[in-house]
Amino acid sequence: MIKLFKYPIKKVIIYPFGGLTIIDKPINSSINKELLIAFSGILSQLIWGVLGYILYQYNFFSYDSYMMMKFYNYIIIFFNIIPMYPLDGSKIINLLLEKRFAYIKAMKITNIISIISLIIFIGINVVMKLGNYPICLFLVFQLIWVIKKEKYLKERFFLERYLYQFPYQSIQNHSKENIYLLKKNTLHFFWINNRYNHEKAVLKKYFS
């Protein structure tokens, strides 16, 4: 899906329990395209599940092998949809929030959801004695890293809007000047000095 939308892949990081694909794309890229990328990982697991079932029906797998593959496939799908950074579940939640809220607000809500999800995940591991402590530790460091990046992401989001043109899907007018109201896929105008000003004029003042 990434190749279909022609986003350059910076690197692929492989961990013992999974991996991350780092994409070189603007923050202000299409929400719908990003949703398709986020869902494609889950979709691929579903496709593998169907393929495994078909191969089992034609006796390419033994019953025990099929049940083991089915179990791990379900585990991967379930783990991946947890709304916790850097899993696809958090990306999907964030993108859905971006359709409704300003970029900054959506990011903050997603981080709060990730913190709550991580606490629940760690709690379940402790209570059920699952022993996934390396994964828990990795997720804690990833969440700390993304929260520390909030300021950088905010400034990059604003700078992209100021420097480049994006194919916006809607227009929104505001009665007061506040760049924290900027939403992805939306062009904004602010009422200043008895007229509506383009968002770039407001961002120019912000960066000056």
C-alpha cells in the first residue's frame, strides 16, 4: 500500500517480536491514504488466515500446524489493533480523530489513549503472568519518545502548511486567530481586521 501511494520507505526496523516501517511522507498527507496503509497490515493478516484455511482444507497443513498458525495469526491481529503507539491501532484512532478534530488536539487525545492502553496492557501481563516484559518495556520507551516529539511534530505540521500547497478537501472559517485550530485536509481562514485571512498569512506571523 505504501508503494501504491509512492511514499518513500526510509527504513524497516526488525525486532524479535515484530517490526516498524518508517515512511518519508508529509504530516499533512491524505488521511484516507494513511488509513488504507494502517488497515493494510491488519488486512494482510486476515488474508494469511484465509490462505492458511484453504491450504489446510487441501491437506497442505496438518491440523496441529493449522491451529498453531491460526492462533498466532489471531494474536498478531489482536495485538496490532490495540490503540497504543506504535501499533496500527493507535494510528487508526489518531487518523479517525484527525477527521473530526484539529491536528494538535487529535495528537494529544491519541497520546492519552495510548497511555491508558499501555497501563491496561501492562496490568494484564502482570495479573496473568504472561511474561511479555521486554515488549512492555519497548512500548513504554516508544510512548515516551512520541510524547517528547509532540513539540517537533507541531512545528513541522505548521511549517509544512506554510511552505507547501496541499490538496485540501474542505474549507473552514474561524472568527478568531488561532493556528491550533488547523486540521489536516482542511484549508482555514481567520477573521482578522474585518476580513478573512488565509492561514498562510497567520502562519507567516507565527514564524516571523
